[in-house]
Amino acid sequence: MVDQVYVERIAKRRAICARLMALLLLMSGISQIGRLHGLTALRPVDFVAGSVWMVMIVMFVLFAGGGLTRTPQMRAAIYDESTIEHGRRAFALGFWIALAVCGGYWIASLYTPIGGPEVVRAVTTLSISIALLRFATLEMRALKDE
């Protein structure tokens, strides 16, 4: 039998972790803006910002439910229909944000040359961050309603 209070604690922890990961990713992207435009030299903070992906993966595995270390019953309780629906809605929003950012860069590229790394970083940073924030918002709202 699965303890429902424990499942709710994990769901809340997953939502908080998603918000932290989104903020971490946005801060990493913002810290790289000057370097991508060639305005600043390589700084020590750039090495930290470059490792953000590894930190996010570790955060997700340790604090966001740890699906690899749970029993099948626990995974089924943690990833219920509402969580799957929240993930689907968050991914859909992230997709539309990615399309909007690509469209914005396409329009901007008509007036000024834009490098590929800058576009890739902006698209991935914004789409993943907004999808994570949307997922966290939906999960927190669902937890408050219960």
C-alpha cells in the first residue's frame, strides 16, 4: 500500500524542484548573454553556468521523485493522471514558446546577423524554463485544491 501523505510530499517537492530548475536555467542563460555577444571575456562564472545541465539532472533525480529508485506501485501513485496531464500541458506550452522564439530570431535575423549558438541557447533556455514553470504552477495549484 502506498502512503498518500508521502506521495503528496514528493509531488510538492517535485513542483518546488521544477521551479528551482527553471530559475537556475534562466540565470544561466542570462549570465551567458554578454559572452555570446563577445562583450566579455571568459569568466569563472561561465564554467559554473556551463555545468547547469548536470546540476539540473542531479536535482531532478534526487529531489523530484527519483523514478529509478521507486517501486512500481509508488511510481504509479506519483505519476498519476493529473501529473501526466500537467506534464503534457507544460510540454505543449514549451513547444509553442520554442516556435515563438525561433520566429522572433528569424525576424531579427533579417536585420542583424545572429549566430547559431545564441539561437540554440535562447530557444532551449526559454522553452524548457517556461515548461518547467508551467508544470510547477499546475502541480502546486492541484496540491492546493486537494
